[in-house]
Amino acid sequence: MSLTAKDVADSPGSHVVEIYAKTFCWYCRAARRLLDAKGVQYHEINLGKEPARRVEMIERSLAATVPQIFIHGQCIGGYDELKALEEKGLLDPMLKVG
């Protein structure tokens, strides 16, 4: 089976920031707002539209709640953890490549 560009783009770990989320989740919206305010591009996996990817999220994060946020393939947790990194000044260095 050959991979399409979409398959590669949607594969876990292929983006700097990935968010497993649901549309009507307050914490998911808050995480998107924080990243949008910083001008951070992210790849969102909408579990409402792709429920089969929930298993993938749980396997990667070892958590069943949303959002689950990954930076450079490393799970940082959910919105509370994202906000804490931002407040401590640790988020910007994590987003940098290298």
C-alpha cells in the first residue's frame, strides 16, 4: 500500500504540535486559543470526526481525556499542562526546533 501526502501529513509525530481534541470541549478550545494567540501552527486530530483515532491517542499519551497535546512527538498532557508551560516561560523553548 502506498502512502499519499495526506497519509504522511496525518501520521503521528509528523508535526511540531499535534492536538487530539473534540469540537465541543472547553479545554480543547482553550488550548487552540492559546496556541492561536501565539501564532503556533498545529495539526488537530478531531476525535468527533475520526473516533477510531482515540485508540491511537490513548496508546501515545496513556490518557483517555482530551485534549492531549504533543510537541515534537512528546506528550505534554492537556490544556492545564500547556497553560502551565506557558506561564513558566517553558513553552516557547519547547516549540523551537533543535
